[in-house]
Amino acid sequence: MSTARIHPSILSADFANLERELQRIHTADGVHVDVMDNHFVPNLTLGKPVVEALHKVSQLPIDVHLMIEDADRWAPEYAQLGVDSVTFHVEASAAPIRLARELRAAGSKAAMALRPATSIEPYLDMLGELDMLLLMTVEPGFGGQKFLDLVLPKIRRARAAIDGSGKPIALQIDGGVSRDTILRAAEAGADVFVAGSAVYASPEPSVEIDVLRNLALGAH
């Protein structure tokens, strides 16, 4: 594997000190920001005003992950904030190709997420519309869950499809990423890793990020 990017999730950070929490992960390749609406997933987190504030103080690219209903309506507004990437769930989009194009037109990278039980095959023809594909390795909604190995075959199929497309599409995984799981996810073909509790539970998050990246880079 030639690349391995670590995007710590601030879902596991201290919400009262988010600017400081960003500084603690300065070795990361980006910061993953989970937006949840308590409808698409059974949890409620920060929304557009906090994402906008984070964007103003972050030295890292902001990777927004929308776990919200009616993504077609709301996702473009996040792209317009100037963040690096916006991910919508295909299960929450009525017109994912149109939405991906709208995100790119607004100046953001377009990314699409799939829950663990959602098949990748119906969406392979639209890979060229995406800058990144996110495969959830836990059920979305809460941090600290156990990595679902049953997603590994889907990661392999997605990697084969991306390689076959010849396009520079990132393959991100989110959920249960740790020292114990990152290598097998990397071996399956993932190259962007969202790590929440594994990073923020560490006494030195910036060091843990480097450890995780090096483990992923060890995949063959």
C-alpha cells in the first residue's frame, strides 16, 4: 500500500474544547466530522454552525460525514462552507449522482457512504462521480463500536472496482478502527481510515495517529 491517511473523528473528542482537540491531532491527514440528526441514526451531534466554526480554526482538511435524512437537500449547504469533503449516505439520497455533482460544483469533494448491510454492486457504475467511497465498518450512529469483519469482502470488491475504473477514488472506512483492526482493513484495500476512540483515548493522540498510519502502510 502506497498511501494511508488517518482522519480522526471528533465524535470522540472533548466537545467543550474542540479547537484544542484539533491541535492534539496535528499529525493527522484530515479531521472527520460526524453530523447526525437523530433520525437517520439514533444520535444527535453537531450541525452546520459548528462545522463552520471548525473550518475557520482547523489547519487540517475537514471531512464532513452526514448521517442525516434528506441528504439531497442539506448536503450542498455543507459543501458551500468550504470544507474539503462532504460524505452523504446513499440510503438517505434519492438522486445520488445529481447530489455528487452538486457537491463538486459547490467546491467540495464528493463522497458517498454505505451502511454495512448496503451492497456496493448497484453503485459501481457511478464511482466516477465520486472522489471517495466510505464503507461503514460499524452501524452508524455511535462511537466506540466493534469493527465488523463481515465488511472486509465488500472492501475488497470496492477496491477491485476502483482499481478497474482507473480513477483516483479514495476508499475510506469508518468504525472500530484501531491497532488491532487497521492492518486487515488496509490489506482489503482501504486507504483512508477514520479513527475516533483509538486516537482520542490515547494519552498522545498525535503519536497514535503515526502508529496507525505505519500499521496500515505495512499492508501488502
